[in-house]
Amino acid sequence: MTPTNFLSHAQAIAPELIRTRRQIHQWPELAFEEHRTAALVAHKLHELDIPYETEVARTGVIGWVGNGAGPTIALRADMDALPIHETTGLSFASQRPGLMHACGHDAHTTMLLGAAEILKRHETELNGRVKLIFQPSEEYIGDDGRSGAKLMMEEGVGEGIDAIIGVHVDPSLNVGNVALRPGPMMASADRFELEILGQAAHGAYAYQGVDAIVLAAQVINAAQTVISRRIPAVKEGVVTFGVINGGTRENVICDRVNLVGTLRSFEPAIRDALEQELTNCAGIARQLGGDYRLHFIRGNPPVINDGQLTGFLARVGGQVLGAEHVHEAPKTTGGEDFSWFSCEVRGTFMRVGVRNPAWEGIRPLHTPNFDIDEGSLSVGAAVLAQAARRWLYEYDPENWPQVSNC
């Protein structure tokens, strides 16, 4: 295979990538509402003469480059935005008040479109096929635990894929750099809904009732010891209460409190243990004369990157950017539904630096002032394209046995 550095190719189309990213950025759409974004993606693929399918997992788009005679590698980007009001003041800021691409999904989609254009130009050199996955609804997990990635897998998007690479912007990493990590990288993200039940009474005669607020306080305090006292110190987990609602007025003993929170972990055994321990803590309400109702909604599994594919991608990243620009990504208790793909298919998740070194401080994800250095668009596109082309060339089933990452 002729050695080619796709970075120069990506830089040549950088102005086009910037225009595309800004189009998407101006018109953010929430989970499963990405109709305009999906239409833009489909239009771009049509212009490139890339076959595609729309309305996958409701609003997703799938495209294909190459031929089906060999192996298949998938490249995945997500498309949805967040309910955040943008305050960047950019000339291409969100035109939809209260909605913003504050997690970089506009950049992810653009990087994948850039990779698609590069791969299409080199289609005759591909020893197999590249599946382009433009996924809806990464940010939202329904009450049934289904996000866009899970729904795509249920619809068969993962069938026939031998490997998959996902991408995410990293505002703590300078533009021109990427970061990877073999093994556990991001945590499972589960939701719990806990209702503490007491008995109402007049506030002046508290002894005649069972104060659900007091019960909830006891449960919350007990739950804060789960990680420090009930989980092995060498393991990792998070118990967070994000919502607490209860009471009607100052002189009424509250009869119910609603609590909502999240559990995070990296291992199935710890995931199960956190649910059991929270159930034990909720039982305090019964011991004190009240009751409880507890409901768990399992969300995304942990992102566990395949070591062999991660090492391969690090090597390719070094070829494209220089080895000094490939770093080890931190392990984080944040969640990502890319895990639904990488649980079933050999996968790895790459972080692409988007921070401009001249900026003061970091412009964090999920904040109203989040922004990227748009030079990162060509970086992400180049590494994705080069990795796909190289993997198809090197792939040998005997040397790349199928594995389960969950």
C-alpha cells in the first residue's frame, strides 16, 4: 500500500469542513430531532456519490465507502445537541435559543464527513468497506434505557462490522493532538429514581406524622458512605443525587420526597453492588416508620477500549501527526453511548484536541461558552480516514480475533 499522509488531504478541504461545521452549529437539534442535520449529512454524501440510508434509528444516517468483498470497519459520529443557551458571541452562534452544540457533536459529524470525502477519493485502494455511522441521540437516554447507539444496534447497524472507531472532542487537549486509552475509559451511566414515603401532619405536631424530608436526609447521608465504606478502595464508582423535591409549605410535615440521581462504575460486579447498596440505604426509610419506592434505569455500559485496536490507532495517529502528539487519555466517570457499539464489536474511542493554545483557560464541554479551534476538524478527519484505510489493509482474522469488551 502506498504510504500516504491524509493530513494534507484534510487540510486542503479545511475551508469546506469549517463551513459545514458552522452550518450544523447554527441549527442545533435535540435527540431524535436531528432532521435538518441528517438532511445535511445525506446531501453531502449524495454530492460525494456515497451510497447512504436515512431514518436509521429514527433520525440516523448510514453510508458506505469501498467494496463489500473484504472486512468492514465502522467510523462513528453523533449529531445531537444540548438544551443550553449559547453565550459564545460567535458570528455563527446557535440560531435556536436554548439549544447549543455544547458537546462538539457538530465537530464530530464534520470530521466524519471529511473522512468520508478523503476515503471516497481513495476508494479503489480500500481492501474492504468503511461504514459511516451518523448517530442520533447520544445525549439522551429514554426511560427504557435506550439511546441512539443502542437503538442502532437493535436495528442491526453493528452486523457485519469487524471493528469500530469513535471520536470525541477534548477541550483540555490542544489542537493537533489526540488521546487514546486501552481498557476502561468511561464509566457506565445509570439512573435511579427514589421516592421516600412518610406521613403528613401539621408542622406544629411533627410527632403525629413521619417526616419524609428527615427520612430522605438519612438515606442521602447513608448513601454517601457507599463508595468509601462498601466498595473496595481499589475499585471506582460514583453515587450522585442530582434532584431532590419535597414539601409544600413551612407548617406541613412532608409525606413524600422524590430523589433522582446517577450511578457510575467500570465493572459489572461494582455496577450490581451500587444498586444493592443504594437499595439497602433506602431501607432506612422503613426502619424509621416510612417506606420507599426505588427504580433503576440502566443506561450506557462502560466504554472499554480494545487494546489491540487502540494500539493500532495510536500508531496511525503517530504517523499522521507525529508520535509526540499522541497521548494517553485519562480515565473518566463520564459516560458515552459508544459503549453499545464497542460492547459487541472490537472498538476504540479517540479524543481529538480542540483547544486553541492562545485561549485563556479551558472552554469546557456542556457549558454555554464551549468552543473549538476549527483546525481540529482536519486533524480528526485525517486520523479517522487513515486509520480506516490502514486497518483494512492490515486486517487478518487470525491476528484480529473477535472479542467482547463488556
